[in-house]
Amino acid sequence: MIDPIRTSSVEQPGPFQVTFEGPTGPYRLSFQPDHDEGHFDVAVGDQTIVWHVEVCERTATGWSLGGMTRGMKGLWGDDYWFEVLFGEGMRAEFSLQGLARTDFPPP
């Protein structure tokens, strides 16, 4: 488990990095705590984007970090609400108007 830190009034996990497999291939999320709720530096191929975390919560088995995937329309056709769940059963979930997708780290 990633040790929690406080850089804001919100408890956040420490920095971590994970790679997931999505519809356009692998992408890497690097979480960085900050003065708000934290953010992900996202690398998809040679493109890098920042996703700001809007909801940062501890769960019974780890952490839930959520926000909007701003900047993904060109690659994924739209921007989505994301939720990265890590701890036991790491996964990334994306939704848009009731449609959902779940990505997992490669085996």
C-alpha cells in the first residue's frame, strides 16, 4: 500500500505509477500529490496530458481517485469521468453518460 501524505487538507496517497491497457494500447498514469486532490501525469504513446483529481478517498482496500480525462478526445473520442481504484484489485474505470469501461494493468 502507498503511504498517505498531506500536502493539502485532503489526505492523499504518496506518488505512484501504474500502466494500464486501454482501447488504443497501453497508457501510464503517474500520480503526484499536490495542494488540491493530486493529479495524474498521463502518457499515451508520445502524448502527455495532466488529469486533475477531483475526488480523493480512502477505501477499505486502498484508494479511489476520480476526475475528468481532459485532453483525451483526440485519442478516445471524448473526455470521460475516471476513477482509478488501487490497493486490492487495481483498475481504472471510465464512464460517460452511463456508458462504462474498465481497464486493468497488463498481466
